[in-house]
Amino acid sequence: MDNIPKMTVIRQCLSLLPTLSPTCVPLDYGVKKLRTLALLQLSVTAHLLRWESYREYAWQLDASPDLQELLRASKH
């Protein structure tokens, strides 16, 4: 990821993920915050950026509005 901006690589990878079909909806039954697709997107992003802890996940997301928008995890 040296010559290509990190956000571009992440966007490309996330665009390749399948969207959840209606048959997967029961996985998120009763879930109010972190849904299956959002968790998958966050996990892929964390792996690509080599985040090592949940604390780092939170810190990086708070520090990057672009990443929040990409992952649809904005707090506001």
C-alpha cells in the first residue's frame, strides 16, 4: 500500500464484500449497534491497517472522519 493511498485500497476491498441478503437478516435480529456487515467491514479495515487492539480501533476511528464515513460509523 505504499504507492496507492490507504483509503483507496480500503474502499476497493470493501466494495468487493457482498451485501447481506434478506436470508442473513436473522443474524442481526435484536442488534441495535454493530451489525454483521459493519463488523465485517471493520474487521477487514483493521486487518489492512494492521490495528492490533480494540482500543486502537476506537482511537483510529475517532481520529478519522473519512474512515467513519467509509464505515458508516460516525457518532454524530
